[in-house]
Amino acid sequence: MIRSMTGYGRAEGTTSIGAVKVEVRSLNHRFLDLTVRLPRELTPLEMKIRELVRERVSRGKVDLSLRVERLPEGAPHLVLEVDWGLMGAFVQALREAKGRFDLTGEVSLDHIVASRELISFREAEVEEGIWEELQPIVSQALSELIASRQREGEALLVDMKGRLRRLRELVEKVATRAPKVVDQYRERLRERLERLFKGTELDEGRFEQEVALFAERCDITEEVVRLRSHIEGFEGRLEGRGPVGRALEFLLQEMNREANTIGSKANDLEIVQGVLAIKEEVEKLREQVQNVE
């Protein structure tokens, strides 16, 4: 069953670092274009998340965001760091400066707090076991995304099958018309020659040779056979498993190529109109396939 590249999934859960919410959105794209948005302290887990997404999604522009709402009892978001050695040297320097320059006042906590080099905050390091808590939540969001893409894919499938039926009808109409074009050419040519050479017996051998040359130039048998084959292959891919978007794009390209060849060979208005209708259906299918994984 085909899957669309458009979808949305979300999942929530509670972990040791707080309440986690994961959202995944995807749109159509020729390849997998993945963006991962994480809190700064979870950045070391980005590669694991990317690997998890690649295991389940092959194409599309995917945007995954993970947010953490920290619980009061959860792990601290920031860690206080104090450079005690530098602080001691700083206090000693202040005291020496006071005596050397005869300064008034006492060294206080205000002096220490005012110096950002002595006291700083950094992001808390991620505990090694946090991935085991986050992985099921990310996986659930991806499952929701895939389910959404499958539902969209079912709607695409219905539409494309209808267009394939229409495409078959058009191809068979062109194939049925082709022999009649030769018959009509034979009749027109005979009438023209009889008018031009009235009273003169036609050389039937030369006449049939001319008709045969016309029929050879207009012969679209091979193109029709290939078109039928591509349509069958396209429908078969729709029922297959796994990503099929690129294969469908290739088949549509080949259908368009065969239609163009038929159009260039056609010496008949009805066949030309049929070719235009075929190309129109192929283009509509191409628009749909651009959203197939």
C-alpha cells in the first residue's frame, strides 16, 4: 500500500527530566530532508533520533521537534559551576589592592557575584539512561506520522486507480483508431489517383506499396504495447510494499515518452486528440505521485 509524504504525528510522556512532547510533520520532497529540534542539553541524542527516523521514513521533508516541560522534582536544567581557585585568587587580589592603594571598604559577596568568571551556569549533562526513556515517545510519534501518511496514501490510491482506468480507455481508443487511419488513407489515395489519371488503369502493386509505406510510418503498435506495459507496471507498484514514489515517477516519464512518439507518428486528428488526453492524465498522475513516498 502506498504512503503519502504528507502527515503529522505526536506523542507525549513523562520522563526523569520532565514531561516530553514530540511532534513530527512531513511534506513531500524528492529525498529525505530531516530537521530535528531539541533542547540544548539533549543535543547529544540528535544522531540517535535521526537514525530512528531514517529506519521508518525514506522520503519527505520531515520536521521533528522535542520539547521538555520540567517537573519541580525533575533533574535540574542548569548546573551551577564555581571556580574556587580563581575565586580565592580574586579575593586575595582585592585585599592586596585595598592595602596597596589605601582603599576603604571590605571585600564582600557582592564583588564575587559581580564577576561572571567566578560563578557560571551550564546545561545539565544528559544522563546515559535518558535515551531509553525518550526512545519510546519518539517511536510513538513516528508511528502516528506513518499512520497519517498511510491514510493520505489510501486517498491518493483511489484517485490514481481512477486515472489509470481512464488512461487505459484512452490508449485502447487510440489503438483501435490506428488501423482505420490506413484504411482511410488507402481510400483517399485511390480516389485521388483515379481523378488524376482518369481512364488509366492503376498499378495495384505500386499502389499497395505506397499504402504499405504510409502504414509503416504511422505504425504505433510498439508504442501502444509499451504504454500498456507501463500502465500495468504502475498499477502493480501501487499494490506493492515499501517506497515506490521514484519508480512511479520513472514509469510516468516513460508513458509520456511513448505518447509523444505516437503523436509524432500520427497522421490523424482523432489520434492526436487522444494523445493530448493521454498526456493530460499522465500529468495529473505525476502531480499525485510527487506526494508518494
